[in-house]
Amino acid sequence: MHYRWKTGMLAWVMFRITGLALVGYLAMHIIVISNLHDPAKFDATMGFLGSWTFRLLEIGLFVVVLYHALNGVRIFIVDFFNGALFQARLFWILMAVGGVLFIAGAYPMFSHAMHWKHIQQGSAHTQLMKPAGGACCQPDAGKEASHD
């Protein structure tokens, strides 16, 4: 038997792939959270989570969640509102809505990621982020020692 790759089959396959991707993300999230009791692992993890690379990966996660959610809405409409008659059209309408939502959500995420990329590459912004002389980070900095 040979299946024809129509809209319904494409939606079904992509729904399964994004579902597996979300399960994989959830597993990694649980592993990362459970390893944060060690200060060295915590510092390494926070360093990666603050990187621009991770911020770009967040955009990928956004795509996966957005597709999975919108296709779930499509399945709900097909199952409960006799949407099987117009399921292909509904798929493309929801993908257009998803495209608009992606642009609205990914633009700030991408611009934030690029901001952090420039900071990590040592642009002029890093000088603004560092305290002058480290005075803010030391207790009693700038105060005279009192000897009672």
C-alpha cells in the first residue's frame, strides 16, 4: 500500500515529531534541573543558558511548541466540530496564524540573542556591564574600617 503525502499525513507526521521533540526537551530539562545542586555544574549550566546559542535554541523550541499547539487545536476542531470536511484548509489557516505568531514572538527573542552575542564577543557593551573597580561586589567597599 502506498500512502499519498497530503496535508493530513504531513500534519500527522509533524505532530508526532514535535511531540517527541517536546518529550526530549522535557527529559533534558529535568536532567539539567536535577544536576544544579553541584556549584560547578550550576555555574557551567548558567553560563550556557545565558549564551546566545541557547537563546537561538529557544527560538527552535518556540517553533516546536507553536506547531504542536496549533495542530492540537486543529485536531480538536476536526474531532469535535465535524472539521474533517475542511481539515486541510484549517491546517493551512492555522499555519498562517502560526507564522504571524512566530514572527511576533521570534523577533524579540532573536534580537535579544543577537544582543547577548555582541556582549559575549567583547563589544563596547561589556564595559557598561562591568562595575568600576569591582566596588559594588565587595562588602563594605568604600567604607572606612571601624575598630571599636
